[in-house]
Amino acid sequence: MNQYIYTFHKFHSIFILPTKKSINLRKKLLSTMIIE
């Protein structure tokens, strides 16, 4: 349960942070989701 919450917050912060790094991570994440 804690692991799930931790992962959720990790991904959540990636989507919220408007930094260049997070944008790249978001694109990577989205492209991975689309491929699957």
C-alpha cells in the first residue's frame, strides 16, 4: 500500500512540475503507455 502511494506521488509530481526534465519524463511515460 505504501509502495503504491509513493509511486503515485512520484508520478503525480512528474505531471505537476513544469520543468524541462518533467516534460521529458512525461513524454517518455506517455509514449510508453501508447506503445503498450
